[in-house]
Amino acid sequence: MNTFVILQQTATSGATGGNWTFLIMMAAIFVVMYFLMIRPQKKRQKELKEYRDNLKKGDKVITAGGIYGTIAEVKENYVLLEVCLLYTSPSPRDRTRSRMPSSA
């Protein structure tokens, strides 16, 4: 029984500096998460917004649904995709994901 009381006393006496250690570790985790997750995601969102703002007629794009097409007309909130010679499909501007390579 005496050994248990001594172990409890040593554990509580060493825990007084633990509050600062906890705060420092939480700050370090936040900094790491910011540089590994938040910052790259914001950069990607900025690039995607710039891409969508620069869409123009004649660009070959791929939509989020996997439809390949050429932009026939650009409106404020949507684009008209020419999928084949006789079919154009309206698509929301934010659903275009990437440009097709110029060699395709």
C-alpha cells in the first residue's frame, strides 16, 4: 500500500509542468496540420477558381461526371459543352474539372 501512495505522489508532483507541454504540443500539431493540409488545399482551390474564371469558347474540358467536350458558349454560371456534332449540353461552370491535353 505504501508503494502505491509513493507512486501517486511522484506522478502528481511531475504533472505541474505538463500543462505547458500540452499547449506546446497542440500548437505544434496545428502548425504541422496547417502546412501539410490546409495550405495546399487553399492553393488548389485558388488554382481551380482561376481556371474556371479563364474558361473560354473552344477549350476542351472534362466535367466532374467524366464527359469530354468542347466549350461552345460561356455564361456566368454555366457553360454549354459540345459533346458531339449535334449535341450540346449545359453544365454548371463549377463542374468542369480540367482541360484536356492539347494533343488530344
